[in-house]
Amino acid sequence: MDRHTWMYKISRATQEYIDGVEKFIQCAEENLKKKKEHGKEDRITCPCHDCYNLKKYSSVATIREHLFRRGFMAGYTKWIWHGEGIHSEKTRTSDGNRRSNEDIREEDLGNEEEPPQDDMA
Ligand SMILES: [Zn+2]
């Protein structure tokens, strides 16, 4: 089942949604771990319908609860605030050189910027 389907098209009471949220939480936690190592951030932005990635929580349990209660914000099928870097796809150069701006990119994903709209398939 693709993300757009379980995130927006089916009931939040389904096993698919529950599994999907768990997957999201794992992704967010891994991302948080990485950020903590860099001493950057110790909370996770909540992508629920109401928080809209504008609010942060230190407990994934809170976020999980929001996602079950409210569902995901619209158009968030690419979890760019939770470790799915846009840089991993877009800044890779064809000759295989790693761009040195990866870290800066992470910083750029601060709170001010709007996430790019997903071109929903
Ligand atoms: Zn929330």
C-alpha cells in the first residue's frame, strides 16, 4: 500500500494505518537520534493535521496519539522533516561526489521553511 493511500485514504482504525504510523514513528526516532548526536535537536516535529510540523514534542507517544486522533497533515507523503532528506535525492551529483552541503541542508530544514508540496502521484 503506498503512503498516500494509508495516510489519507483509509480509516485510521485499520491495521494498515496503525502499521504505517509505527513506521513513521521509527523513521522519526532514527532521525531524532541522528540529530541528537549532532546536538541539534531533541524533539520531533509533529506532522498531524493540527500541528502541521510546526510543533515539536520530546515524546513520540504524543505524536503517535495525534496521528491516530487527527491524522496526517495534507501532502506529507515524503517525510522530509523526519529524516527523509530531500538532499538524498537532489544533491547527489552524477559523478558520485558527495556534496559537502549536506549538513547545511539539514539546518535548512528548520522551522521557518514550508516543506515543498508533494506532487502527489
Ligand atoms: Zn500533532
